Amino acid sequence: MLDIKFIRENPDKVKTAIKNRNLKLNIEELLALDKQWRKMNAAVEELRKQRNAASDEMSELVKKKTDISSRREDLKALSQKIKENTIEVEELWQKIGKILLEIPNIPHNSVPVGKDLGANKVVKTWGEPKKLGFLAKTHVELVEYLDIIDLPRAAKITGANFVLFKGKGALLERALISFMLGLHTKKHGYLEISPPLLVNRASMVGTGQLPKLEEDMYRLKEDDLFLIPTAEVPVTNIHRDEILNDADLPLYYTAYTPCFRREAGSYGKDTKGLSRVHQFDKVELVKFVRPENSYDELEALLNNAEQVLQLLELPYRVACLSTGDLSFAAAKCYDIEAWACGTEKWFEVSSCSNFEDFQARRANIRYRDPQTKKTGFVHTLNGSGVALARTVIAILENYQQKDGSILVPSALRPFMDGLEVIEPKQ
């Protein structure tokens, strides 16, 4: 959430940011409400001063044994007026708050300006897309041949775009999770968290999924709880309404969770196989940092996620997202896209974002400056470290052999009981 003071002092900057994001929001309405609120709030403060002065005067008159019955009625009327005006002030502030929740973050100056993903800028690549020397199969063909993922039965159990891992497919999924958690905790210094998979509305508002993306979420209406779209939500909200010790910053957390997304409006688009599913596993990385360090921390976060793909020896590229493709809450975001030679596509397997103080304001996550003793909002960051099942796509298609078997990446073999090749059942 943006600070109303910042919007008040930088209306043109906010309007430009909204325009660059291809959104239409009435900032003038917000500014008019803010002006009205400040005027009424000042009037209430003046009435309170009058009440305090009248109260002090009455106390002096009582000491002098002067009749104050008429003044008592005047004071009562003044108090009633303050009460009524305070209600109006609070109602105005609630209207302002609702509008503030709809305003996206301001993109960082280094973010490319563009209307959609076509304006994203590739900033680095790693490895070369593999040339197998034979006609590559897609992951859909491979998993059916190897009998390691059963999409038809998953659809029978739940519905389209759900996944049933089985046998060595389930082992591969588990190995990837264990490999990534081990890497991030032992080498990169993150603390492992195992959070709830259901969160309340306040948590979803805090990280920016609500109110904008409610239709994309799975919700339990009776309890007003949401299945998490990413571990970012519960992990970031660990410190909601807290003041962190400056000495404890930065805080690094990692968590494996299933993630659930309805992705309304996406039906029929890239839905074949594992590329777009409603439930998928992900290892998430979350940071709470001092504001002055957040962009250095973003680059470090990106490097942590990249190392997963490097150790798996999967070719990838990194794109800096344009203003038109940037998520609602992010000030800057890098996408890591892994190459899959069977489908001949780049698949997004990680998004690494700096939200600056946008989420921290919504979730009221602060820290105390040791010098000034004043509190300020931390900067929050998160990234996939990395997401499945698209990483599985890249592994299956890039490590396939001519006979349809799959070489297991060396980094995963210790987590798969030393298994070197995934072959069909005999």
C-alpha cells in the first residue's frame, strides 16, 4: 500500500505509474476525499481544544462556587458534535483506505516501461538450449510412457489441471523439494518454515492478493479462509503487526508448500500437461530487510534461485518484467525461465520481487531504528526457489534419452536413493 502522504505530494508520479501499468484508477477522487478528511479532522481537533478549554474553565468556576449549569449543557452539546464529526472522519478514512488497497506499487526506475510481457527485458542467460540429436518428446508423452504422472486419473479425482505423481515421478518431486530446501538452508542461510496452508483475509490483504485477485483464489466461504496461492502469504504474515529488532535484520525464510490457484480466465490457455495447473509445489524464499539494502538483497535473492537451475544444469534466462507485466505489489521483478526442448518453450519457474515497503504498510511490519529510536517499515522480498511442476517439465524434456528414459540430474541423485535413470516399468 502506498502512503497517502506520498500520493498527496506526488500525484503525477502515481498517475504515471498507474498509466504505465495499463490501469485506470481515479486518483483525483482519492485526493478529494483526502482533502475533505484533513479538513474535517482539523475541525474535530479544534473542537476538542475548545472542549478542553471549556472543561478547564468550568473547573475554575466550580472552585469559585459559580453556577455552571448552562455551561454544562454547552459542553454536552460540544461533546455530541465532536462525536458526530468523529464518525464522519472515520467513515471518510475507511473510504480512503479502500481506495488505497486498489492502488498498485510504484515501479522502480530501472523497470522497463511497456504494455505487456513483450516489453520484458532479458538481462542474462545461462547455458545453451540442448540439442538432443533426435526428435524430442514432450513431457506429456514422456510421463505417459514412463508411467510416472497420471493426468487422466488426477482429472477423475478432482478435475482438469490437477496432477497425480506416482512412483518415480513422486520420488522426483520429493527429491527436488528436499534438494532445494537443503540448498537454501545450508548454503544460503534461510530458516526453514512449515506454515499453514489456509490463511485468513487479513493475511491475503497484507501481501496484496486481496482485494484485487480474490476471484483467482480458492476460498472456504464458511470460514472466510483461503488456500494459499504461494508460501509468500503465510510466511510474510509471520511478522504482521510486529516491530522487528533492527539487530535481527535481515531475516531470511524458506518454505515448501503446495500452492493453489484458480487462475480465472486462463482456461484453455497453455493448459496441456504440467504447464498450468491449479495445485503445484513450490519452495519459496522470503526476506525482511532494511530499506537501504533491499535492491542488493533482490540481486542476492535472484542468485539464490538461479543456483538451483545451475546445479540442475538446466538452461535458463532471466527477464526484468516491464511495467505492464509487473505484479500488483511488486516494485521490481525478475522472472527466471527454464528451457524445455520437447515443447520448445521457455517456462517461468521463478519470480523474484522487491515490494519495497508496499506489503509492510499493508501488514504493518516495522522495525526500530537504533539511532533515532523511531519505527519505519521494512522492505519485503520474495522469490520462488524454485517452483514446480514447470521445473519437472524442464528436467524431463532436457534429460530425456532417445529410448524415452530420463537421466536423473547429478544434484538430485543423492535425494533419489542414487537412482541415475528413470525407466519404464518392466
